[in-house]
Amino acid sequence: MSEQKRNTLSEVFRFKKFALFIVAVLITTVLWNLPSTAFGIEGLTVIQQRVIAIFAFATIMWVTEAISSWATSVVLIAALLFTTSDNAFLFFRDGIDKSELLHHSALMATFADPIIILFLGGFMLAIAATKSGLDVFLARNLLRPFGRKSEMVLLGFILITGAFSMFVSNTATAAMMLTFLTPVFKALPPEGKGRVALTLAIPVAANIGGMGTPIGTPPNAIALKYLNDVNGLNLGLGFGQWMAFMMPLTIVLLLIGWYLLKTFFPFKKKEIDLHIDGEVQKGWRTPVIAVTFCVTVLLWMLDKVTGVGANTVAMLPIAVFALTGVVKAKDLQEINWSVIWMVAGGFALGLALNESKLAELAIKSIPFDSWSPLAILLISGVICYMLSNFISNTATAALLVPILAVVCKGMGDSLNGIGGTPTVLIGIAIAASTAMCLPISTPPNAIAHSTGLVNQNEMMKIGLSIGIIGLVLGYMVLFFVGKSGLI
């Protein structure tokens, strides 16, 4: 492609994004200034109408990505603070009862929500493991038992990638594991499909593996937030409790992914010589990191036994690594702050819906209790799956979970037939994680596609297959777990 053509396409792309942004602003402005009676919701206040308008803006931005997803969250929080809070500009507060205004401290606190701390703890563990070479050491030694048989090496990469992605960023896991494949590719003939199978194994395993723990992927944390919210369900669902029913599902899906990959893309060479380079740093820091990692994971799994919540446990690696100097100030730049902002924006949106009493008003105005629980479950899962294939799964969850939390609250006991509210909300996390059809669906997919070894139709083939199977099995597990009263 010529430089001129590339520049032209770039200009068209920028213009399209700008046009979408203008459309979003116009729609938001219209919703902001419409007579309150136009919404058909009796008793709608000025603040609630503003929340609706801001919600609409965030929805359009997250779906179209006219601006980046994390930037949308930042704008969302700022808009709520400046126009709906008790610290808003005076002209936005004139004539409004103080009791209707949102607390600015609560909106700001969404960036320091306990779930955010849980994520920061996971990021710190990942940074420390990478710095010390512990991740390479684990990968090399965990892959060794799988031997030299090509299909078993594939299984090894899938299981190890899945295990890493439960505690480390999916993107970081995919990038790391793909570097380990370089020497493997040299040993495989170019005419076979083995290279495709191994390359696709990384994003498939990274996407599925994230389902196993609350910190594995942001949609999990967003769902957990609303399930444990004291103003909502207040289930007290713990880290270990999540793993108890999600880990078996994750393992089964990883094994299904392995079977599909070796079936769709068979190896021509039956044996592979595997060499992973990299050394563990010598000194006292590596044992400190290893022990801290093991203790943190153990405390996360035993949170119901120890009485210490997973969010509080996340402070352990942060404190230990800061105290010992394992993680320094410059290392904090490696934290994926865009994800933190994304999650915080979703929390702020949910807080605005609840604190403004817009959620309560919606429950009273819309007869949710007459809706079919099965229809809500299927429609929400399909919408989440479709959206997550085209936009960030975090953005999708941040958009859908607050809405569904309101819907589920309004439906009350009628949801018991499908396993209760957890089936719907955790179902969103599953649907978001199983959406992996396209290179743009997830960062691991994009990384795998960038190698040039995978065609889009090959990614679609495995992504759609494992996605549909994952959705069906995931909802079945949630249904039986919910009916059995385990959550």
C-alpha cells in the first residue's frame, strides 16, 4: 500500500471517529434538554435526566470507540462530578434539592474501589514475576512434563497460558507465551498447520483462562462488584468461592480448545524440540517474590477460612514489594492504568444509577417482574457476546452489568427459576471472555494475528466454535450452581 493511500485511509478513519463523536454529543444534548415528560418515567428529576444523557454518551462512545474506552470512562466520571454532584458548578446546582445531588467523594472513590485494589495487587505480582524471570522459569519447568510429542506440547502451551492468565494480564500472558514459540516454529515445517495451532492456542487459552479467577479479566471483577455490593445483592462471594465453580469450567474449556485446535489444524511433524531461553535473577528478591506469590494466591483461595477478603489480601504483594524494593516507582508505569480507568468508569456509572435513585425509579416504572427470566438470560448473553467481539470486553461489561443489576433487582424472585441474579451477571463475564472471533476482539487475538501466521478465517473458525461451546457450558454451570445454592 502506498504512503499516500495509507494517509488517505487514516484521514477517513479520523473523520469517521470525529463524526461519531459529534453524533454522540448531539444525542446527549437532546436528551439533556428534553422535557422530563418525554421519557415516560413519572417523577424523573433533573439529576436523573442528566445521568440518562451521560449514560447515553458513554454507551455510544464505548460501542463506536470514537474515543478510546478508557478516555470515555474519564469523561464519564468528570461529567458526573461537574454536573450532577454536590461539587458541581453552581449553575448546575441552582434550584436543585441538595438531597438529589450525588456525593462527589463517592464518585471519586470509584477509582479506589476495593476491586481496583484487587487488580493492582494482580498487576504488582505480574510485574515482580517478570522482573525476576520467575515467569520464564515457571513456563520452562511447567512445560517440561509434556514431553516432545507435538499435540502434547500444544496442550502444555494451552494449560500453562490458561494458568498464567488467571493471575496475570491476558495481554501480558499472550505476549510472553508467543515469544516462547519462536524456537518451536523453527522446528516445524512451514507447510503444516502446526504453527497455526500453536499460535492460536495462546489467545484461546489466555481468553478462557481469565475466567478462572476474579482478577483474571476485568468483566469478572465488574460482575463481582455488583454481586457483593452492600446496596445490591451483598452475596459476599469470595475469591475461593468463585474459583470453586469457575475453575472446573475453565479447565474443561481449555481441554475442548486443545481438541478443536489439534483437529482443525493438525501437525505434520509429530515431535518438537522445545527450548525456552531466560534465567531467573539471582539474589534474595526472587525467593521473596515466589513466597509472596504463593502466600497471596493461597490467602485468596482461603478467604472464607481466614476471614480476610480478597481485596484486602491484594494489599499484601503491594506492601511487600514496595517495602523490599522489588517493585520501584518506575515499575508502576507498567501497570495497565487504562484498564483501571475503564473499570472505575463502569463503577461510577453504576453508582450514579443507584445514588440518583434512577435505578429504583426504573424498577418501579418498568414491569420487570413480568419479563421472562430465560429471555433476559439469553438476550443479555447474546448481546454481550456480539458486542465483545467488536469492542473491549471491559467496556461491554461496564455498560451491561449496571443495567442488568437494575433489571434483576426488579425481577426479584422470578429469577430463581434460572439460578438467580448471579446466573445473569456472571453470565456476562463468561460471554465477554468467550468472544474471540476477530483480531480486534481481544488484545491476545490481535497479538496472535500480528505474527502473520494466522488468517482471519482461521481465527473465526476456532473463536466461534469455542465461543459457542463456552457460552452453552458456562450458562449450564451457572444454572446448576445457582439452583444448588452454592452462590
